[in-house]
Amino acid sequence: MFNSKTVFVLGAGASAEADVPVGNELTSEIAGLTNFYVEHFDDLKTGDAQIYHVLKGLASSDVDKWGDNRFIASGREISEAMGLAPSIDTFLETHATNDEYVLIGKLGIAKAILSAERNSKFAPTSDGTKPFSMSSITDTWYRSLGQQLFSGVPSNAPASAFDNVSFIVFNYDRCLEVFLLKAIQVYFRVTQDAALEILSNVNIVHPYGSLGSLQSRIEGFVPFGSERYSLHDVSKRIQTFSESVDDGHILENVRSQIADAETLVFLGFAFHDQNLRLLDDGKAKVDKKSNIQNVFATTYGLSDSDTKVVRSQIEYMLKGRPMGTRDQYSIDTLNGSCSKLFAEYWRSLTA
């Protein structure tokens, strides 16, 4: 149970412990998916066939918009650029006015992440009849999160585990949601429907969108790990940075979480400028107010000098200036995995 108002900010690195490709692995995968090479009019030699057929269908069905497309060339250009892109998100933001790049990039993201879910530690059994086994995630931060969330929570009030907790998830995958769904069932011995009801009231926002709902009764349902989906429909749920900024509901939700938080936990977050701009309230320094008392952040693989930059980024996001001697908050960073952060600050996180 978390005693202070705690916001978890999840970046791509948080999904790495679930065996979801992140960083260069993801951009490399998208490079392969979008590297279209076609012979004899319709003989696809390289690139993903599912994405290619979506593009082909759009070209024939929406001639007014895509009749003069250069999809194959655009796909190759995206593929080549992935070798330089810090992430697919930053590339799409750079080319936000190029409709073809944005369309193909979103299709690439959707296909790559759907495949990643199917091969992750949270994938259901091969026949799809049962969810993942809890034993598969014992060495991950998800298990630690569950332990801290549920400790001290009475069995007749499982929803109270989330009273002080919310999540800002910059990832497209649903690893967090599928974990929490089963964890609630297993720990409190409730039905899936009851767990879904609890989960539906947890504040989880995906600033860049996600692949779809895990609830079959909700429009946009996409089963975790399933191969039955409309790739084009899924890709429409993905947003670029510009689209997120223009979405008042998302922006308000993200910034209100930060404004109300007393503890801020960054897990696997890369601290890209565009992501920090989403978290920042955008106010002038004199108008910034923060209730934050403690910040914890993983800085896996960063040098000491880059870690200092990250600390400065957090300070400016919260206060618009460097931390002063009179400031009543702390920033703790750990150059390690998300699971190691939980181990290092086990008591501090729930104090």
C-alpha cells in the first residue's frame, strides 16, 4: 500500500523486463517491417505483408487521399532512418506533417508491439485458453509493484490498493494492465469481471495511445497476445507527440497527475525532451507549484554526467529552476534496472 500520492511514469525500458523490445531493438524491427521491396507488380520480397496489404487497400479505396501515394518509397525511407532515430516516436514527431510517414510508422509500431506482446512474459498459453503464469515474472519489477500495492490491503476492499497510485505509460503495450488484471484476481481471489471493474477505475493514461482495450465489452477490444485484430484500426489508436499535445483530455490528465503527486517514480524512462514537455505544466517559473517530496528514477546505462543532466531536467520540470537549499524535495537516481530500483528503495517508496 502506498501512503503518499504516487505517480509511476513508465518509459520503454520498463517493458524490457517483460521481454518487450525497446530502443534500438524496436527501431530495428520497424526498419525491417517497413523496408518494402516489390517485384512483378505485387510480389513482396521484403517488408511486412500485413502492413503492405493495408497500404494497398488504402491506395485503392481512398483514392482522393492516397491515390498519388509513394508508400513503397516512404517505407524504405523510414527503414533507412531508423538507424539514426533515437526512437520511432521522435522520428514521427520530426515528420509530423508527412502523412505517409506517420501512417506507415504507426502501422509499424502496431505490428511490432502486437508481436512483442505475443512473445512477452505476459503472453497467454500457446492455445490462448489461459493467461500467463505468475512464475514467469518473479524476477521483474511487476512482482515488486504488486507486493507493495497489495500489502496491508484488506481482502474486502481490493480497490483501495490504488487509492494513492496512478500511472503515466509512454509505452504502447498493455503489459502493466494485463499484469494488474491477473494480480488482482490472484491476490484477492476475485473473478476476472471484478478485477476488470477495479482496473477500469485505476488512472492509467497512455499519452501516445495504446493498442486497445482488454475488456471485451468495450469498443476497441484487442486481446493481449492475439493474432485476431485489424492492424489499421489498431494503428489509429497510436498518437504522435503533436497529437497528444492537441488532445486536451490526455494533457490535462497527465499534468493533473503530476500536480497532485507527492512521490514521482520514473521507470525505464529515457527523458527525451518531447516526453518531458508533456509532463511539464508549461507554466512560468514564478507560477510553478509542486507537491513533490520524493523523486525516484532509473538511469540505466547513463554516465555520471548524463545523470546530472537528468536530475536537472527533473528540477526544471518541477520548479523551473535548479534545486535550491530551501527546497523540500529529494531526487534519487539508480543506474540499474526497474526491479533493482524497487529493491534499493523498498521502504522509501511506501513511506
